[in-house]
Amino acid sequence: MSVLRPFRATDMFKFNNINLDVWTETYGISFYLSYLSRWPDLCNVQEAPSGRMMGYVLGKAEGTSTEWHGHVTALTVAPEYRRLSLARNMISRLELISDELYKGYFVDLYVRCNNALAINMYESFGYSVYRRVKEYYGSLGIGKGGRDEEDAFDMRKPLSRDSLRRSVRTNGRDMIVSAQDVS
């Protein structure tokens, strides 16, 4: 039986089995530490009884007014632990805290448009495509002439505060914006 617990700075010394996956974004140490210091309640790991890390989620709260929301910066599970509902458990906790503690209107995340497996998973969790962001990944420092200028789907799930469901669009895949338009 695994345990969902807060992400600790020392976990960065033992998450290579997770971060070596091709779909997982790996950040610098200062990035992880800034999340742990600012939003510790939105950063969790799933840990096996042996102490081996199985997956983690990094989140934050951001926005203003009716755009105030929880954001999933990273959600990843080591390949050998997939299909055990670990991602669902970690994201459910982030959604609960975003709703009850931070009083957000929705939770959002960005996913590469060609990552069909992740898109299907997020849709099964209740997320829908709000818009397509052109060259999102290239605009974050990898690309602009480089090899990785990929589009992303901005996927969102409304929380209880979004009673009018403004964070949901039926035609989100057709709403295309540039990376510069995303704040």
C-alpha cells in the first residue's frame, strides 16, 4: 500500500526513476524549491512502502478575480507504477485543496497536443480543452527556432466556485491563441 504525502526537498535526490520518462518535464532545483516554499500543500508525492517514489504532483495557485485557480505544473508517475490510479489520487488532492483552501474557480494544466494518452487520462478526470496554445513549449525557452516548438492544450476542470462553468468550452480545440497571449 502506497502513501500520498507532502513533497519534501530531499525527494529531489530520489525521483530519477520518474523524471527519466520522455513525457516528464524536468526543472532546475530552484524551481522545485520555489514551489515547495510557496505552495507546499499543492506539492505531493506517492511513495511505495519501500520508500521508492512512485509519482509526484507540483501545483500552485494563481490568477486574479474569476481567473483565480489551481494549476497543475507537473503530474507524473514512474512507468512501472502506471495504471494504479496514482495520478487520479494526486490530482484529486490538488483539486480538493484548490477548491476548499484556495477557493479557486477551476484547475488548469497544459499538455502537449500529441500526448494522446495524457489527454485521454485528463478527460477521464473531468478536464476539457479550453484552448490550444500555439508553440507553447517552444516559447518557454526550448524552441524559437529549436526542435521543440509544440502546441499545448490548456485543459481545465471547474471547481465549486465556478457555478456558471465559465472555465468550460465546448469548442476549446478550435480556440487557438499564441503563447504570448497566455499569462
